[in-house]
Amino acid sequence: MAGYSLPGVEGMTIGRTVSLDPRAWQRYGEETYFALDRYELPITAQGLIRLDDGTSVHRFYTDEEIMLQALSRSPDGRDAYDFTLFQPWSSTQPLDGRQSEAFIDRMRRAWWQDTGMPAYRRFWFEGNDLDQPPLRLIEDVFEDHGGRPVRQVSQVCMLYSRPLPPDGAELLLALDIQGGTLGYSSQEIMIGVPLTPAQFNA
């Protein structure tokens, strides 16, 4: 990719700090596995994914890989919607390609459950219990506002969710990543909660 000026989304971009309203997840109490213990996120990296339908996926990262994600129909993010805050839950480095293939194969199923966790229903392809292929994405990751991405991250992923009473939801994002921060393959589970624009500012 040639030199590129990164868009700011709702004021979020590299070098800014995002302030969160912790009531976005604390209102669920012990019902949720999402338990972020900080309310300010210094953004040190920014990711950009372009989907085939023209949607842009904007991701904003801290050094601890906490991620705030937004979608937009325009590349500059001016019409951003669907905000989600994710925190890492687990990270595993597969020993060989077979372990990676087995992890990806799990993503095809309608339900995801790990030891000690509840079951999450597939959010994408909702209402279809047949096996479905996970998404394959390329993310350009930037660490400054101009120039080339510092790396391209190839990832296979699937999104799941479960209801939280009385009217909320908790998300689980499963990813098989190639070319991540450490330069090798990893299998990531992230837990997330939806946000409204009123629940954060930068």
C-alpha cells in the first residue's frame, strides 16, 4: 500500500486516548466475562480492513491489544456505526499446521464453547445451524498517521454472541492470525461488549 492518511473515527486515532463509560459492561455484574479494569485506552496502533462489500473495519489498539472496533460504509469513517470493545481472553501458539486447521474447523460450527465458559452462538450466519466458512481478512496495521502499514495481518475469524440479561449481549471473536505482532501464527479469543457513541469519547 502506498502512503495513506489514516482516518479518525469519532475522534479516535493513533496518539489519542479513548475514555470509556464502564457502565457499558459493569451493569451486567457477574453475568459477563468481560471485566476490563481500566477506563482510558491510549491508542498506539490502528488497523484497517476493507471488506468485499465496500465496508471498512476500523480497529484501534492499545499496547495490551485491547481493541475498539467500528464499521463504516465510507473509507474515512465519517458514517461509523456498530462499535464494539474487545479485550483478550486467551492466546495460543499452535505447534503445527494441523492445530491451526483444527482451530479454523471449529469456527465453521454454529456454537463455540471452551472449558469453563458458557456456549456462544454464531453471530454471523445467524439462524443457520449448518457449518459455514469463517471470514478470511487482511488487516493493514499502522503505528503512525502516514506512510505504509508496519505489517499486514492475515486472519481467519468468526464472531459469536450470547445474551446477557436484561437486554444486552456479550461477543466472542475467534481468530487464527498469521503475521501478528510477534510475527508468528497465533490463535486468539477475544471477549467483547457493544458500545454506543455516548459510552466513549476521544
